[in-house]
Amino acid sequence: MSETTTTTEAVQASEKAHRRRFAMTPRELIDIGVFAALYIVTAFLFVLVGLVAPPLMPFSLAIGIVAASIPFVLFLQRVTHPGQVFLFVLVAAGLQLLTGHPVAGVLFALVLAAVVEVVLFFGGYRKRATSVCSSALFAAWNIGPFLPLLYIGHDEMLTGRMAKIGGDRFVQLDSGTIALTLLGMALIMVALGTLGGLLATRVLRRHFVRAGLA
């Protein structure tokens, strides 16, 4: 009995020590790069449909959020200590910045990454509930491209990237209404992230775990 207790305590102590470390192994860095790229490509493919056919943007964005949750949750199954998610988001957001996304959106993504890190640290790594919760929270970063609507002028809403994502629809709105609209959109994204997280955990359990990929 005492030997079993000692062994259990040793395992728990080892897990706690592992959770406290921030150093990344080469394999962890590779996983971060691969899954960040996979996440961006998955999301971009659906956004591309909306850019080609603007009327379809709301639907392609919604489907893209759900679809991108699968590689994100699959990545979360490989996260074992603090810092991995933040670096993942830093890489993904950096790639988005290179494609023209606003700095405000990137900063917002990093804030959400920090929140997800807290959820995973205290909620437990590789758990279904924390994975779904993290997926829901992280999905809100898709509001990033729309954040400039809070501070740019009406003329800028009708040109460039803002015009492509429907900036003209906000021209007649005051700043308070725009803020409430973006908040509503963010909540919808959280709901879609929850749906994507649930779908991802189901796919993970049915396919990836059996194949030994998670």
C-alpha cells in the first residue's frame, strides 16, 4: 500500500514539475510550426471562398472556424506545459500579419492565447472539457480583422481590406453600435468554436487516437 502511494505521489510530482517548465523540445517546436501552418491553411481556404464571393463570407467564415478547430484541438492534445499555446498563436498570428491582418487583431490573439494558457494550466492538459473550452475562447480571435472598424474613419471602411470584409455595412453605424455588433459577432464565433471543439474531440477519439496520432 505504501509503495503504491509513494509511486502515485512521485508521478504527480513529476507531472507538476513538467507543467511548470517552459523550455521547448525540438519535437514540440516542430509540432507548433506544423499545426500552426495547418490551422492557418485550413482557415484560409474557407476565407478565400468569401473573398472570391463576398456574399458567402459569413458562411465561409463560420465553416472555417469550425473546420480550423480540428487541427487546433489536435494540437492541444500534444500540449503538456505552459508556453506552447502562446508560441503556437504567435506563429499563427505572425503568418496572418504577413498576409495583411491588422496589428490590433494579432495583439487580441495573443491576449486570448494567454487566457487559454491559464485555462489549460488550471483545468488540466489533454482533457476534453478544457480542449473544448480553449477552442471556444480561441475562436474569438477571428474577430481580429474587424477590430479596425472601432477606430478607422468611414472613408477607410469603403476601401482596401475593410471593403472586402463588408466594411461598407458599418458606414452608417455609430461607434457604440459597431462595438455591440462586433461583440455579437465574437459571441457567435465563440459558439462556433464550441461546436468545432466538440466535433474535433469526437473526430480525435474516433480516428486520430486509434491511429496513434494523438
